[in-house]
Amino acid sequence: MARSSTAKDSPIPKLTAAGRYLEEQLSASGIDSLPSKECLKEFALDAIDATDRTRRRSESYISCLCRHLDARVRFIILWTTTNEAFEEAMWRDLVEIARKHAVLRT
């Protein structure tokens, strides 16, 4: 996916805020062992990419991004607290990230 190289469109501020949001939401949910910062960064990038692809015309960027970040928070909570199989195609990218970073399961 091509990204603009202009400072205005730089993904760094979005990435920093998105990663912080994931960390805060997971901490608030009571997750004992948070995924690594690199793992959260990759989940945040995935959410940012999904936002760029799926934002509705009447939806603000922030609202859409939060929707995707919240979905990743729910996935991480389920991943770390259950032994659910996550075999459906919709989970594939998130499972790949979790496995790549060896996110622990119960």
C-alpha cells in the first residue's frame, strides 16, 4: 500500500496515537500481560490501513480509526483469554500478527 511522503500525511503521529490507544484500552480491560510495543505498532498499522480502506463518506477519520482499533482490542482480549480457533478468513491478518509476535494464549 503506497503512502504519501509529505509531512502532513506522515503516518508517525497516527501510529503513535493509535499504539497508545491500544495500550490504554488493553490496560483498562485488565489484560495482565500486554503485547510488545512492536506488536501493538503492527496492530495499529493494520487498523490505520483498514481505516484508509473502509471509512464511510459520513464517518470521521477518528471515528473509523477508533472502530478498527476497538476491534483489535477485542481480538487481543479474545486471543489472550480463550483458546478460540479463529479459523475464519476475517481473522487471518490479526492471527498472523499475534503469532508473529508470539502473543501468549491461555
